[in-house]
Amino acid sequence: MNDTRIGFVGATGMMGHGIAKNLLLKGFPLSYTMRTRAPEGLDELGATRAADHAELGFTSDIVIICVTAAADVASVVDGLLTNPKQGLIILDASTSEPSTTLRLAGMAAEKGVRFADIPLAKTPVEAELGTLNVMVGADDELFAEIKPVLKAFAEGIFRVGGLGAGHTIKLVNNTVFQSALTMLAEGLAVCAKAGVDPAKLIEVMSAGGFATGGPLKIMGAALGGDFTGLQFQLDNARKDVRYYTRMAGELGVPAVVGEGVHEALVVASALGFGEEFNPALIKAAAKLNGIEMVSGN
């Protein structure tokens, strides 16, 4: 049994559940707050339920936050800082905004609490397996202290800079990947509109410079009716890209491509696909252009 007591917010989430499970399996005592429902299987592994975020902040050595949006993170941190345990560390694994991270870290520091951003890469499958990638924004001392905890659920641990750097890299990473998916959906629609089999584009690109590209596999599978290749909702992607464009604006960087990608996601959501997984961009492009692209439709 590890002596470091972990508090967890977001244990019912697609990523959070796997992280919490692996922390328990590696011997970390873990408490969680219940947001929507009790997380399946964690109590059986020894997890305990805290009454609220204030209790987590008072009883934990480290609290990991894995929620959806920056506003959610801020609400959680407010509770954790009610009467925090001396030496408490807050790790934000959510996809949030660097400006929010810096503000919350400042609030935490006033109460003697340290803060790091540890956003995640890969999927819920890797979360359950304990093989996620983590982008860490922290100073050297804090990074060394939290690394044993991160090893419990991640195989790729990247310290990308100081506080806020993790969320910066995460937003850029997500937007670049999203740009490829969005452009592919548009290009496939152009092929279909021109009377050309869109699957042929996937075939040709797969034999060229994009041969090992994840976006091609994801969108190629979607053309065949499998939309599970990237289990990430379009509305969450829309949120992440909006965070990216806002961050770019704050830095004075024109987000020409990012703004276009965001607009495409807004359209997809308005067409009714916001709660579907990311490959549903193909459905949105087909509906927008009055065409059929998916096999069996």
C-alpha cells in the first residue's frame, strides 16, 4: 500500500474511471466525489466516497481533477481550497485553458497548495489499461514528486514546461489532429459530390505520405459505417478548439486554420451531431451537402 492518499474528481468519466482504477490497483488509497453516479467497480477495489470537494481537499495528499471544461475545474478547485490539507497538491488532468490554470494556481498558492496541469492523450481504452500519455506543466521539484503517481496510469510522461505548458501543448495537439479530421471530412464530401468514390481518396492517401496516419484510419472506418475509431464527442472537440483559438488570440497569433476548424464543428453541432463521436464529421458533411458517403446508408 502506498502512503500517498489520492483524491479524485471525475471517476465516472470515460478517462477518469480508468485512471482511478489503476491508481487503486497500484496500491494508492483513493477517495472520490460522486458527480453523476457511483463509478463502477472502484469501491470493490477499496475506494471510498467523500462527501464533497472540501473533504477531498482536507483529507488528500494529491487531488486529481478529470472533468470536462475550465469552468468545471474552477468550481472543483474552489471546493478543494475550502480548508486544504497542508502540502496538498492539485493535478488538473482536464483539457482546460492555460489562463485558467495560472489563475487557479495563484489562488491555490495563497493557501499553500501546489498545482500542476497534467492533460491526457490517447483514449479510454488506454485509460483502463493504464497506458495513457500525460503532458505535464510543472517545475522540476513538483514533477519529481508527482511522477510516481503518474506512472500508475501512464506509460508516456512528458514534462513539457512549467505551469500551463501542459494545457498549451494539449490544445495545440488536439487542434492539429482535429484539423486533419475536419479537412478529411470536407475532402471526402467533395469527392462524393463530384461522383468519385470517397473511399478511393483514403486508399490513395494511405499509400502515400499519410500511410501511418491515424486520421485516415479513423475516417476510412467511418466511411464503412464504424464511427467508434475516435471516442471523443464533437461538442468536446468544439470546446477544445475554441480554447485553442482563444489562447492564440491572447498571444496575438492569428488562428486562421483553427477558426475554420471551430466553425466546422459549430456547423456539425448545429446539424445535430454534437453528442456523437468525432468521425461523425462525415455525417455532418454529407448532410450539409445533400450526399451519401457511408456504406449501407
